[in-house]
Amino acid sequence: MPADANSMDHITTLFQPSRKLAFVTALNPARQYLLGYLFRSEEFPWMQQWMSYGANGWYQRGLEFATQPYDVPRREAIGAGKLFDTPTFRWLPAKSKISARFLLFYTKTPAGMSRIDDVRLEGGKIIVSEKATGRQIVLAASLPL
């Protein structure tokens, strides 16, 4: 946390373009809760994170998988073109449709699970891994991706 506890921050991250599926997770190790999303990285190549550090000591964080790297007006996103060889916007041509899918999952984690290193989809199962301990959580995916 920054020294000035009354501030905000915003960062962006490019998912690995070589991975077909990307993921975002939020883990609360103290309460053993895990919330995550799994999606195609070509549809959502960016993750935006915002952090708010309140003067009251509360800390909030938002995670957004996105089609653009920053929350800027559309004209700026189009003008930027590409960042790290990845488009900063997604076109929806006139009179056309596009669609995107993602999987949302929520689960309890084993006691002591402190990080999520990988999430993948295999054979209709969502597999969540913590590499250091070899722990895995296997969840049934109710829909294909």
C-alpha cells in the first residue's frame, strides 16, 4: 500500500497471447474463498486493475478482463492502435453481431492455499493449481467455452 492512504491507482496487464485461455482470480486465503473467470485471450486480451486506498483504512481492488487496456474514450483507444502488438480496441462493424463467452467459478479452497498459479480447462473440468504445494482444485464446468 502507498504511504498516502488516501489515493487511487490503475494499471493494465496484457495476458499471454500464446495462451488460448486466460484467467483472472481473486483469492481470500483467510476465508478460503476463490472467485475466478476463464475466457479466450483473443476476445479479452487485457486486464485492468484499479486500487483504492481509503483514508479510513479500507482497501478495495477491482479486476476487469477487457477488450482495451485502459478506461479511455473510444477515440483514444482507436487512436492508440496497438500496445505490445495487441489491439487496444475491438471493432463491432455496423449491422453485425459479435459474441464472447467466459466461465465464472466460485469455490472454497483448501486450508493454507495462498496463491493461484494456473487455471485451465480440460475435458469439461476447470483445474485450479498452486504449483509450490502441488494442490489442485477440480471443478465441473457446466458449459463449454
